[in-house]
Amino acid sequence: MEQTKKKWQWLPKSKITSDNVTAKEKWLGYLAGPAGALLLNAVLASYLNVYYTDVLKLTGIWGGAFLALFPIVSKIIDAVTNVVMGQIIDRTRTGQGKARPWLLVSAPLVAVTGILLFTVPRAGQTVQALWVMLSYNLFYSFALTIYNMSHGLMVPLSTRNTEQRGGLSVFNNVASVMISGIIVALIFPMVVLPALGVDQAKWIGVMSAVSALALPLTLVEYYFTRERITEESADAPPEKVSMAGQLKAVLTDRYWVVIIAYFLIYTFGANIKNMSLVYYCNYVLGTYNDGVTQTLVSVIGGIPMGIGIFAVWPLAKKFGKRNVTAAGFVLYVLGGLVCMLNPKSMAVVLVGQFIKNIGGLPCAYVFAALMADVLDHMEWKCGHRVDGFSASMQSIIITVCAGLSNGLFNLLLSRAGYAAPELIDGATVAAVQNPATQNVITGCFLGVEIFTGVILIVLLLFLNVEKVIHNEQAEIKARQGKL
């Protein structure tokens, strides 16, 4: 083990030295630091497909099969790399933790591969398709996999103090929900997209800047986080638990199975919704890049998220994280049903979105804390942690759902007869979509999450890990004291 640690002696030390979570840790390590990579990922989730369909005009390649199939095939590759990366993290032993070192490694990789996604050469469609497949996999299957898995373990490995861990969970999700949400959902549709149109050179310039921003901010995340739980067993030999052993442990635990199923269903619904947001605002609720429709929808979504910073965690401490999240999903479903009453009415949709986003607050802010409780429970039950394995499963879910939702949405668009806009005399001219295309877009943006919300309410009834976690944590500390 000492030989392994020596290989990592070059790692810079964390700036966080306190045994308790500090304000500097919250604001820099969990809010500012993750903002760069999360912003890039959020922009890509909302607009990379628009770049493929509207700027590169790849919708018709292979009769529409290319944009439907290549994301799915790519996510199969991504699933494999996620499993490998999870095992690497579990076997990493350094003085700076087992996940944090990979944040440092990911910083330049995410920035460079993010730029490659958009620098598609002006060539034949075959060359462009090959570039798209290669750059997509370099970013998602390699660079972002390393970042997402290490970043996703920061809250669970930060501390055993459930209250402090809950606070970090809130800050961690503020970075995702608020910072990326304000820029991606407000500034982009109101200012950036109308300026970009379908001009590839402008897209390359803007997205290169967004990609480059991820590098310094990810370094901030590395310097201002700390793995206190990993440090508890820093002098112990690496846990040599086989993949089969870990799989058996997690699949026989109700809490782990439920929270992973919860994450799968929520992620799929959110991906379908996010994928169709721009199209819904452009072709159903408003007009193409009008700078108003998507901004209004996003503002209504952003107001509840802002309120949630102050409201969610006090409610979760009083009523329980699981209970508050389940109650939120009731509102989530009701809000979606309100929107479906008249999906072409701005007033009706805004009211429904407001109700829906209030309901989504608990899920957005406390999931990481719930996941951390489950991982501590697994340590109590099995005698070893399953952090890397669990991070692999989460990352696989993220990537597979992204591929499936992307492929499914593009396939539905192609089959419905989607017509891409054209660049005529320097101006972007959008087509009017037929009723079938509008119905596909509406169903993806509003209908899918109503269905997934009902399933999530049912699943949460079985996730009562909070009733046992404090006693189990006390037993874990008692075991460590006897070693």
C-alpha cells in the first residue's frame, strides 16, 4: 500500500484541513468548483442535439438512423468505461483520497474534449459522422466519466455527520440547478442562441469558451474538498472485494436497489424533458429562438429553485428527506397535469411549470444526502464500502439514459417528419412543424415526467433508511475503534 501511495505523492494537498465542514468548503468546493463542468454538461444536454440537427443537419443520415443509433451505441461503450472507472476508484489509495485525485486528472480532459465536440470539419457527411462519433465518445465515455464519478462521490465521502453532509448536498446541487440553470435556461435562449443561429463558427467560439472554463473551476473543486471518510481507513489495506461480491451485496439490499431504481427513472424522465425543451419552446409554445418563450419557462422554473436553497433542508431535517421528496413528487405530477390541460397556452404552462418545479425541489437538493445514507448503510451491512461500484451504476445510468433518450427523441422526430431550419442569406429561417412532430415534442416535454413521477412516489415509500442510519453509523465507529 505504501508503494501505491508513493505513486501519487505528486498530488497537491487539499486546502481544507478542518475535521468539520467549513464555509470555504461549501462555497468553493461544492458550489463554485463544480460549476464549470456542470455548466458545460448542462449546455450539452440542452443544445448539443440542436447543434447536430440544426447546424450540422445530420437528421437525414442513414434515413434518420444515425442520430437515433449512434448515441445508444456510444452509451454501451460508456457503460463499460463506467464499470472500469468504478473499480479504479475503489482501488485508488492516496493521501488525498480515492476519488479526488481523479478530479485533477479530469480537469484538462473535459475542457479539450468539450471543444472537440463542436470543431466538426466542413466535409462530407461520412467524415462528419465519424468525427461526431469519436469526439462524442472521447467526451462522454472518457473525460466526463472520470469527472462525474469522482465528483459524484464528494458528498458521500465528505463526512459522516448527516447534518453537515446534507448541507453539502444542498450546495452541490445549487451549482447544478441554479448556476447552470440561470445560464443555460435564461441567458442562452434569450441572448446566445438568437446570436448563434445555425452559424457553425459562432457555435465553435462560444462552446470553446464554455469548455475552457471547466478547467480552472474543476481545479478549485479539487483543492477545496476533502474525503474524511476515506481518511478513516487510510492506513488499512485496500479492500479486495470482487465485482461479483459487490454485485451480490448491493442487489440483496433493499435500500440500494430502491435508490438506484429511483435514480434511473428520474434521470430518464429528466433527460427526455431536457432534450425536448428547446424544440417545445421553438415549435409548440413559441416561435424559433424568439428569446422570450424559453426564458419565461425557465424563469418560472428558476424561482422555486432559488427558494429551495433556504426551504428544503429545514423541511428535510424536520420531516425526513424521504418524506419531503415524496410529497414534492405529488406536486410534480400535479404540475405536469396542469400543463397538459392546454400545452399551447403560455399562461397554463407557466402555472403548471411553477407547481411542478416547487415539487421537484427536494429531489434536486437532497438526493446526494440520501445516497450517502445508503452507502453508509451498505458499509454497516457488508463490512466494506461500495462507493466506486455505486458511482459506476449512477454514471452508467446517466450515460445510458442520455443515449436512450437522445436516440429515442431523434427517432421520433425523424419518423414524425421534423424539418430543420435553414441559413438563407445569413439569416436563420425555421420551418413550421407538422402536427405529428408537435405532438411528439409535447409528449416528450410534458407527458413522460408525469408517468415517471408516479413511479417515483411509489418507490420512495420503500426508502426509509433514515430510521436506521444513526445507529448503524455508531456501530461502524465502534468497529473502527476496535481495529
